Amino acid sequence: MQNCPDWLREYPGAVTICDPQGIILYMNERAVTVLAHGDDSLIGQNLLDCHPEPARTKLTELLATQGTNSYTIEKNGIKKLIHQSPWYNNRVFGGLLELSIEIPREMKHYIRTPK
């Protein structure tokens, strides 16, 4: 994908970017390692084909509504935060960006009050 900053390639969280039809445009090194077992051949494929139901339906909805979705998962003892959100280029919907980052099993939560 053009215009991705160089630092994103080595960002420690998995970053996957798709276009409005769900075609994967970009996967950083971590996404290729974790999600595609080191194989970048998913780039150019439709991300909907990579997900079972009900995730496929949720992604279809996010693409149609330019929506946002966040949740946590745990796999092999590793807890992760998944955040899926729209990205834009000159205010035109470009598709979805998914960020997957490892988080501690127990995480502090702060409530900030405005001053």
C-alpha cells in the first residue's frame, strides 16, 4: 500500500488495511507473522474469505456502514485488543484498518474527569 509510513512496517502490533470491498492492501510484518504465518500472499485477497461466520457478517457490516468495532480475545494464553475502524483519504472512505495488540491479562483502568 502506498503512503504507509516506514515505521508501520515494524510496529509491534499487527496492522491490516483493506479497501472498501475488503481487499487486503497492506499487512505489516507482525500481521504477516501472526495472521498469515509468515506468508504475505493474503495481500490482494478479500479479508472476508479469511473469516468464518459470524465475523464475516460483522466485517461486511463495518464495510457497509464505515463502522468501528473493538473487542478483546485470548488465544494460547495471550490476550489481545482488536480494534477495527474506517480509514479515510481526503475524507473519502478507504476501507478498514485492523489493529491487534497484545495486552496484559489484568489491565488498569482509569476514569478521567474533565477539569
